[in-house]
Amino acid sequence: MTTWEYITTPLIVHNTAAILNNWGSQGWELVQVVTGPEGGLVAYLKRELKGEK
């Protein structure tokens, strides 16, 4: 069975692509973008846990 780890990160509107590209280069996949509790955007990302079964 595949196991995952998750992370959330705030997105700055004028720098969104750079932020997502940085996480993507580390193996993170974007799952969803939602409005955070204070109005900003928050990205939810996941990646497979290697060696965990």
C-alpha cells in the first residue's frame, strides 16, 4: 500500500508559480488550493513516503 506525507504552504499571489515549482522540484504534488482562515491562499501538497509500507 502506498503511504503519503502531506504539507501545507501559504501562496503569495505574485509568486505562486515559483513557490509551487520549488515544492514540485522536491517531489511534492499539488492536491488542492483553498482559501485559508485569514483569507490568503493555502496549498496542500503530498508526496510518497519512500521505504514506508
